[in-house]
Amino acid sequence: MSTTMTPRRPRRGWQWFPLGLIASMAVVFAVNGAMVTWALTTFPGAAPDDGYDISNRYDAVLDRVAAQRALGWSVDVHLRGPRPELVLRDRDGAPLIGARATGAALRPLGPPHRHELHFTEVTAGHYLADIDLAEPGQWDLLVAVVHPDAHGQDQRWAQTQRVRAP
């Protein structure tokens, strides 16, 4: 009995093509899955519809920022427990006494919640809001401060700060 061997054909590169295609698609799916996860966990909330209008008034925004910078005030917005607090200082670092501060607390995500805030000076330069933020999570605090200068002219400061309620 004779054994005849059939000649073996040499492997060509195209035979690995299906495996390469599957591996490439697996990489694409993995990257897409990572990007979707990243987008869902870092999305700050709904985007406003007035971006074009804001861009048309951008010079006014820059002027307001320059005017606030010229005041030299330091405005620290944070939470003392569940209650918003402001620490106001003038350009020399002295407490800003006798300011009027108001604002609003807004939820950036989920159902809309809006709480109007009125701040009372509890110690020199420290102002405490009149309500607690009862729901835990992220809040955007929109704060407006008015304080008269040496000539009796009202100076204004506006700031938005995101905080996390316990």
C-alpha cells in the first residue's frame, strides 16, 4: 500500500481576513461602548436653545465680566450643610458688609426645581440663605450681589456656581 500525500497548499494572507474583520469590529464596538458610557455619565443636563442669541450679545457678557473683575471682589459660594452660604470680600480682602444678596437654586438634571434665595448677613461678610436645599444632589446657584460704593452707586456682581447638596 502506498501512501500518497497530497501537496499542502501554502497559506495565504486572505485566509486571516475573517478573523481580522471580527477583531476590528470588536474594537469598534468596545470604543463606541466606552464613548456612550462616558457621554451618559458626564452629561451636565439639557443644553439651552438660545446659544445663537447669547453669541450675538457676547460683547455685553465680556463687558460685564470686565466690570466685575474691576470691582476686585471675592465671592465664595458654597453650602453650609444643606444651606447656601456666601462669603464676600472686597479687593483688600476685608469683609463686604451690608450687601444685598439674592439668587436662585436650580436643578441641572431631572425635573425642574427652582427655589428663590434671599441671603441674610450672619457675620461680617458671611451671608446665609433663608432656605435649605432639601433634595440631595447637584444644584446650580445663581447669585446676585449688590453693594453701594463710596459714592452711593450700586455695584453689581452675578455668579453661577454648581454645588452638591448632601
